Amino acid sequence: MQVRQLKSPERDASKEKDDRPQEENLDMLLVYSRASSRNRVTEEEASHLQALKIIKKSLAKFDLSKNEVRVYLFLARFGAQKAQRIAEALGIHRTEAYKILRRLERQGLVSCVFERPMKFVATPFDKGLESLIEEKRHLIDQLERRKKELLSIWLSLPKAEKVKTPSETLQVLEGRRQISVKANELVHGCERELLMAVPGKSLLWLYNSPFFDELEEAAKKRRLDVRILTDFSPTSTYVLEQINLGEGDFAYLEDEEAPGFIMSDGGQMILLMEQGHGGGRKPFAMWTNYLSIVKSFRLLFTLLWKKEPSAPILQLAGAEPAA
């Protein structure tokens, strides 16, 4: 009778998590080195593989598949190669290798060398990257030019019966790019009041985005009531010294970290949050125009603003003294 040792699910999950970086390293090792039979990497190689993984992740954002990136990087590192050699080195089927090479050729990343047998060579990395960027830029320009036409076509369609758009909704925003875009929308639509309660680290990345440029311009044109609550830190102090919001002002919360939210005209808001643990925490947010939620956070802002009358409430550069 055989006795099989039962494995703990937690142990299996932990082992799988530990093995994943090693598997990724071995996957990129095929691109980094011609030695395809190895199953371990040195610390120095690991740092180089990490650099390649960053490049791989960035290239994937240009709608390149995993194998397309690997084929391109392999050719970029080792020069002209036959399709058969590429397939063998990267562990993909020869037919799939030909399809990948043709797609990369159409994107300007690979060229044919007419020899017998035929070989393929990668466009130099700097020129290949510029080609991908230019293609994206061209696509955006095309869509921008067709914007009015597409809107006109959409409005020409007959309206569906009994279509009711919910008046109050929630939207999850993942990553700083989405949050920044939505924050700018709040600024553009703001007519009277923009309230911000944000910790120094959030204040800094907003400062490094177009947000405060947009807010400064809107505040001057519309004379917005802009108020910022943040924790007292070198980061927040630096940012507040750099921005000019006209008649806006700010206050420090000395005893606690500021919550994270941005509110426009008491009608909509973005609640800033993070997910994950330790150094792997990733920013995300929730946008909402639910009136009960927005009112609650506006009350919270008012209470925090008045919490410590002795706390410094400082006028921003260019503002008139408070009456």
C-alpha cells in the first residue's frame, strides 16, 4: 500500500510564488544567452534579465505578444538568424515562428536578408522603439481627426426605447494614469469649489502629472475656491511651495496622515486608495457622484479643516489675505 504525503495548499502556493521569478528568468535567459540548456542563473545575470523583463513589459504595451517580444529581442541581441534557429532557440513551433516574423516585419521591427536559406534581422532597438511609438501616435491622430465624424454617426442613430442612464454611479480607477485623467476631468468640470485632502506622497505624484497645471489655470479663470488639506512633511511642503492657486489656501494636519480624496463642487469625488502590502502597494481609486457619499466626505473635510484652529492655515503665493 502506497502512502502519499498530502501537500499543504499554502505550501504549494508559496512554492509556486517562489518559482515564478525563476521561471521568468529562465524564459528571458533564452533571449539573453545562447546557452539554452541551463536551469540556473547567476546574480549578475539575474540583474541583466531584470532589465530585459522591464523592456519586455514595456514592449507588450504596444500590442506585441509575449513570443513576438521574445523573437524581436532575440534577433536584436544575436543578429540575423534563420527561422528554424529562432524556433529552436526559443522553443516555439517553426510555423508559428514564421507567422511571428511576418507580423514583426509588417510593424517595421524585422527585415528579411535574402540569402539561402533566408534569414531575418531585427531593426536596431532605438529605431524599432521609435517606429512603435510613431505607429501609436499615427493611430491617435487618425482617431482624433475622425472624432467629429464618429460622434455625428453615433448621434444619427435612432435612440433605443426606455434607455435610462443611472444618475448615480461608481467607477474603479486602476493605476495613476487613470486616476490622473479622471482628476483632470474633475478640474475641467469644476465651477465653484475644489476640495482636496491628500497625503504628501499623493500630492507629489499629482504634482508630477498635468493636474496642478490644469488646476492653476482653472483657478485663475473661474476664481475657484480651492482648499488643500495634507500632512505636514518635507514632501508636502515642497509641493505647496511650488504651486500657485490664486485665492486658494491650504492647511496642515499635524497629528495624522491626511485621507485621500478630491472633490468637485460637492457633486463628485475621487477616493484615493492602495492595494497590496509593503513595497508592492499599487494605487487605485474610486470615482463616484453618489450624493450621500460625497456629502459625507465633504462633512469630513469641513471637520478636519476646523479641527485645530491653532494649526497653520497658510495662504498660497499670490493670494489675498483672509478677511
